[in-house]
Amino acid sequence: MKKKISIIIALTLLCFSCSIDEKNKTVKTGEKFNVGLCSYAVEGYEIKLMNENALKKVALIRKSIDGGFLRKECCCGVELWNFKAIGKGNETLIFKYFKSHGDSLLFHSGSSEIIKYYIEVTDGI
């Protein structure tokens, strides 16, 4: 029970801390890392890798605030993007927020809807 409450608190804090527009991170080749972003059930993020020789997207996991997978009735969830550093270099991860309407994706405009992470990949672990 305590673990579930602490997870709910952590996810709630994450949902209210998603306004960060830029981040810098240094990783070593072979290292895996996660990027957590909040989103609603019918919305989410699309990612663009600027230098695909440095990083590889491994997985995307969508979770609701209550720990289950996102459902349409969910109001706040978390997208956990998992990456692996595969080569030395610099990478810019650009996340664009979208809202789904049936089969189409409508991208929001404005700089507040784009989150950038600057990743430097150095020699292996």
C-alpha cells in the first residue's frame, strides 16, 4: 500500500513538472536511460532523433496515474521513453505533443508544446 501511494505521488509530481523545455545529459555508449513525460490518454508525444548514430529508441511505455495502462477515461498518465546510447556524438531529442482525433493526429502549435533534451554520448562504460 505504501509503495502504491509513493508511486502515485511520484507520478503526480511528474505530471506537474513537464514544463521543462531544455535538458542536458551526458551518457556513455552502451548505457540505457529513460525520459518520462506526462500526457493524457488521447494525447501523447512524437519523438524525432536528430542524430540516429548516437542513440536508439528502445521502448515506449504508457502508464496511467493509477499504475495501469492508459485508458480513454484516464486524465493523466506517463510516457516512459527508453533509449540506449549506441555511438559517440551529440543528439537532440525533440518531443512534439499531439492530440488524437480519431485516425488523425493534430499537432499543437507553440514552443510550450515542444520539449528538447540535449544528450552527449561519450566513450563506453
